[in-house]
Amino acid sequence: MLDKHNIVQNKNPQNDHVPKENVTPTQPFHGINPKPVSENLLKNQFSSESRFVDVSPEDVEQFIAQHENENTKRKTQSHLKLLYAFMKSQNEFKEIHEIEPSALDSLLVHFFVSVRQSGGSEYEPTTLRGMLGSFERELKHRNYGESLITSVNFTKCRNTPRSKQIDLKKQGLGINQKQPIE
């Protein structure tokens, strides 16, 4: 129970020896409250300039890029190259992060329905899902502001690879190669 000073009242008589602790109602740790840290203590304890280095936003971006998985980078670039080739065939010359969500949703729906491997065969269902992830990574990297995975503006875009995945599985394509469903 909280009194007017936000102090936890211990109602268990066996624990009367336990000191009361300051806890605000929003703290996640029931009854546990670290001691508040004064500003002076923080200033004195962390005043050493050698403990922290100045890092620019460019340094952070470079650090993250250096630690990205090389296969993920390669696949993302390959998928983007394929998408841009499709966009060029549709007379769309903007980069994907420059396209409005409704137009991008429509473009990606057409892409997923029409995309084929260089030999003309269908892509594996998981590859289509990987392409969607690659496009999502690129848009996140470009601070697009909408997610292909979660935004309601991209429902068709998400549903098209799923529908195609179901269709391809019926044809016997996928991880577990089976005979086509007749």
C-alpha cells in the first residue's frame, strides 16, 4: 500500500524488521529501489575524460556497418538490384525510400507476383520472404518512417509473398520438396 509519500507499507507481520523503501508505483521491481544518485556524485564519479571518447554520428554508423553480417549485406544488395531492375522496367526511377507508401506497396505487390529467377523458374518461398526483409532493412537504413512488416499501409505487400508462398508450396516448391497438390 502506498501512503502520500510513495512509501511501501509492509503488511506482513513476519517482515516487520524489513525497512520501508521508497518506490514509485511505476517501478517494475516490487519493493526494490536503488538509492537515488545525486548530481554531485555523478559529476565527481564520472568526471574523468579518459573513460569516454567523443563519438560522432558518422563514427557510430561506420561502427555498425563494419559489424554487419557480410552475407546479409550481399543478399540485401542483390535483392535491391533485382527490385531496381524491375522498377526500371516499370518506368520508375526513384529510390525505394523516395516513393510514397501506397505507391511502394503497389509496386512491391507487382514485383512479388512477377519476379522469376534468371532461368524463368519461380523463386523458393523463403527467398521471397528474404527479399521482403532486404527491402525492410534498406528502408530502415534510409529512415523511411514506415515498416513493410508492421505498417497497415503495406498489408498487400506482406500478404502477396505469403499467398505466393502458399501457391508455390502447392506446386511442390519450398524447403520440404513434395509432389504438387492436385
